[in-house]
Amino acid sequence: MSDAPTLVKCLVWDLDNTLWRGTLLEDHEVVLPEEIRRTIVELDARGILQAVASKNDHDHAWQQLEALGVAEYFVLPRIGWHPKSRSVKEIADGLNFALKTVAFIDDQPAERAEVAHHHPEVRCFDAALAAELTGLPEFSPAVVTVDAARRRSMYQAGFRRTAEREEFTGPDEAFLRSLDLVMEIKRADDADLSRVEELTLRTSQMNATGVYYSDADLRALIADPEHEVLTVSLTDRFGPHGAVGVLLVGYHERVWHLKLLATSCRVVSFGAGAVLLDWLIGEAAAAGVHLAADFRRTDRNRMMEIAYRFAGFTDAACDCLAELRSADADADADADAGAAGSGRAGIEFRHLVADRRPAPTTVRVDAPALGPVASTGSAGSTGGAGA
Ligand SMILES: [Zn+2]
């Protein structure tokens, strides 16, 4: 087995004699050992979600978790009298996680066997190993991103948001307005890069170009005054959605070249893709340039094709595209043969004569003014000048 083990994305805890010492319904008092508390806090900081599957009275057990000061660390607690295999499955489904990314820890061999029998993909651990979990490779992500460290609070905000949406009876637009959505578009810096990488990998169905840019590709382009690497995050009154999009734009004299546009499928229902395209089109209009977007049809990016068409992009010819084709030919000649994205096999242009767009009604956009930086060498300054 030379392959690294699949990372655990959620650990499901039993309570009695696993998370705490003692049995809630029999003992006067249960104790949370310090090494278990440390494990919970550390896994949380690594972006590993934690849930509870316990056979107990729900309110009694939850109050105990609150009294021990750890209730906030858990999502989707399943405390009741049904089989734990069912609880584990409900937790995985509620998080939209594959069972092979879920682990379960319990002191009772019979409970572990029951879960393993129904869900052989779930990794089951004996409670005796609890304090050692943080040392195992399956609980040790290589990189802990900003979003990973606050993943749990993003999920908790997501559950509150969904619950409120289900209760909301007015039109969808009114609900979106009630969220106070703010989209922040910013020039990517080093700290953003791992989030960008995570996003382009995870959201291939929303990658409009079907062209993959590696961490190194994007890192090199951040410093390039001819290119703009932008990250997009979304926040609402429930909390942050985290990094939800990435754009790569190449500047040319008469046309801006949208080389990468990827958005998270988590924010499709907020219309994030359309807001982003409209913002970019408005910036191009202000600069007096056309826009050309790379597009390669895959079996998973049909939604982005529709978004382009809806925004007004067409496959009509334009003189400005010749400028892009010659620039690409130069770049290809320079690039390593192995560089990702080199060559334009199967990539078409979608073109648009940019016009100003009305501001979105459901999202406030907080973004820098775009445009190539004058040849002073100070690329990527704050761009805070009046919009
Ligand atoms: Zn044009």
C-alpha cells in the first residue's frame, strides 16, 4: 500500500466511555479527559468535521456536551435509540460526504461491528485510540487552508441558512435580498493560493474552460502584470461561504482574455456565476475593451456554457481574437511542453462587446478596479481609487 489513505472528512463520536468517561444514564458525573478535549479542538482546527452518534436521551446528552464546553464543535448530532449505522449514514448524507470519508469511534465492539457490517467503507476506531487519532495520516491533511480552519462554522451557518430558506414563504429574490449577500473579489495573494487550488480541483463541473491550472501556474501568474488572478468569496448574515470562485484574466490592448472561471457548486443557487460575469463585463466596458472567454465543452460544464450565453457571449468572430491567437502562439512557443493548459486543443472563444450592466439586486459586490497596471512595476496595488 503505497497510496496515502483517504483523508477523513468527518469523525462520528460515541459519547459514553468514548468521548467522556462514564455512562450518562448510570453515573453521577461524566468526565471529559483533557487529551480528548485536545483531540476535538485539534481535529476541528484541521477542518475535519465532528458529529455524534450516541444511544442516549437527546436533550440530556446535549446539555452535558454544553456543560463540558464542547457542544459547539459538533454538527448533525444523532442522539437517540436507533441503530448507529443509520445515524452514521444520516450524518454522511446531511454533509453530502461519501461514506469512505467518514470515521466512527466507539468503545463497544458490537457497535463498531454493526456500523462496519452496513457500511464497510466507514473506518471504525476503538475508543482506546481516541487520543492518538491526530497522529494518524488519515486525520492529517497536508495543507490546512483558511477555509478548512473555519469549515465547521461554515457548515453550521449553512444548516441555519437552509432551515430559514425552507421556512421562507416569499419569492426567491426576496429571500436572497434578506441574506445581505456580499461578494468580495480580490487579487489573490500567497495565502489565497491553496484555496484557489482546492476550488479548481473540487469544482470541475463549474470550471467553464475545462482547462486546469495548477498551483504553480497560478502562482507564477500572480506576479505577472499581464495577468490578473482573482479569488471570490461570499458572505451573508449567517456567516462566510468561504472561497467560492476563481478567475484568471489576461490583459491585451483591445480585449481581455478570461482564461479561467470556476465557481463552487455550493453557490449556484445564489446566482454567483452571473454576478461575477456581469461585474467583469462592466469592468471591461469601463476600460473600453472586448471580452473573450476560453471555452472547452466537457460533459460537466454545461451550466457555465448557459451562463456565458445568458450574459451575452457568442461564438461570433471579431478582429480582437487575432490578437489573442498570436499571443497564445507566442506563449506556447515559450512554455514547457509539459505545462498544464499549454496548447489550445478543443478550446473555443466566446466573445462579447462589453457594455455596462445594472448592479445586481441581491448581492453587494466589493471589488478592485481592474485594468493593467501602468509600467511602474507595482503590480497588484490595492486599486482602492474611486470605482
Ligand atoms: Zn472583439
